[in-house]
Amino acid sequence: MMPWFAIALGGAFGSVLRHAVGLWVQRGVPGFPWGTFVINVTGSCLLGFLAKALGGDTVNPSLRAALTIGLCGGYTTFSTFSFETMRLIDDGFAARAATYVAASVLLSLAAIFAGAALARTVVGR
């Protein structure tokens, strides 16, 4: 299977899984974004497991890509963020990891407010 197709297939499944899990969790406990919270935590755990379990040369690269990039990426991009942070720490760059975390969270929050403000200006909402 071509890697791009494998990633797309895994991503489609991950996106549907994200939607289903998010609805299921959120119905049970409204009032806080528990669905997204559970998805981010479980997706990070899943990517950590898959990255280590499928890291050897004996695993088909298309399968690895389908499960890590596709499935986990479709399920939650937060898992990739978490994995990259772990990799920086594992490689001995704890300060760089802390900077990455702080900058990602703060700039992403600023960007979401900026995008909303732009929409209000352009579309009037």
C-alpha cells in the first residue's frame, strides 16, 4: 500500500473515532470539554505506545505511517505535540521542550482569538 493512501485511510478512521469518542464522553459529563480532554490524553498514550512498539525496521513503513501519522493524527494532533515534546526531553533538550510547550500553548491561544477577531471583522460574526 502506498504510504499516502495508508495515511489517508488511517486519518479517516481516526477522525471518525475522534467524533464518536468525543460525543460519547461529552454526553456523560457536560459542563467541561471532557471529550476533547479524553481524546488528547488517550491519543497521546496511543501514539507513545505505537511509536515505540512499531519503531523497528521489521514493521512495514506504510502500516507505521497509517497508525501513527494517519490514525493518531486524525484522532488528535495533540498526540503529535506530546510526542515531539517527549522526544526533545529524551534527546536531552528539556529547556527547548519547555519553550516549545509554552510557546505552542500561548501562541495557539493568541491565534484562536486573532482568528475569531478577524472573522468578526470580515464576516461580522
